[in-house]
Amino acid sequence: MHFAPAAFVRHVPGKFLQDYFAKRRQLNEIAWEALSPTDSKLVHEAILQLPTAQVREIHGHFRAVWEMAAREYACWLIQVAREHGVDLTGPEQREKSAYERAFRMFLDHPAVFEEARALAHWENLPRRSTERRNGMGRPTAEGRVLLDFLRNGGKLTRRGDDMDVLRPGRRLGAWMGAEGSPFQYVPSRLLWSARFETR
């Protein structure tokens, strides 16, 4: 199915669009509570009145949500969300459309959303693509933990008994020749911190 911004706006409830534009401090002039499903054209036209660079960025975000709502990508969103403690399969979630689930993850858990999207894109690469010929395998759960440490400046919010942190911590400590774990944990904040430089 071809992505069309106007159709996307028509399929997404106004509450999600309101939350999205509130974060961006845009389209404040729209009375979101008073909008009906048939008013999506007004929202689409208001978006097109924004500066070109902003319109391009907004449509890029909408395309990402549209992709992750597709059946072949949604399974990755559910899996990665579950790994991060977010359930997208409960009774309340099942009542929502795929667009709603994907957009809510984009808004409330952007890092989880991007991780799922990256994995979904890799999994859907053609077998003979450059990335697969070069042997760039999909990272394991432990590998993703290390990547998250690097991306987040050496900080990571996980449980203290999370084996995806503990296992690579032991291996990395042995490889570095360090005494103890290369990660330290603050239980009151559920926060892991790297003891080594990550920048």
C-alpha cells in the first residue's frame, strides 16, 4: 500500500495528532476537540502551510508510523515493546487500530519505536542486499543493550536482574581485564551506568 499523508491523517484519531503537534508546538490554532473525522482535510491542509522542511519532517514521521502499523512490521513493534516492558497485546490494546498502537509507541516510547523499526527494516532487506552480503547480522538482545549504552551516553534504564545486561557485563569485564562489572546499578532509579567512557 502506497503511503499518502492525507490518507494517514484520515486514519489516525485526532487525539494522537493533537499530542504529536503539541510536542512540536505547532498547529495550536486547531480546535482539536471539536474536529470530526471528516475534518482531516483541514488538518492536512494546515500541515502543508508549514515551512517545507517541517512538512518534510512531519511526513517522514507519519511514514514511519504508517510502516510500523503494517502487518509485516507490527510484529517487531510488539516484540521489542515486550522486551522493554510494554504490552501491546492486552485487551485494551487489541481494541485499538494498528495505526493507534504504532503512533502511541512513537509518541510515548520513541527509542523503542526506532529500535523496532530498525530491526523490521533489516529483516525485510532482500537476501542479496549489500548489508546481508557484508554479513551485517541482526544484533542479539545483549548486543542491543550495548548499543543502547553507547547511544544513551552510558546510561540505561533496566531491572537489576536483567540478564541481557548482566551477561554482556561479565563478558565485557573479562575482556577489559577489569575487576567487577563494567556497569553499576542504582536500584532506586532502576538505572544502569557504564563505568567506562562511552563517547
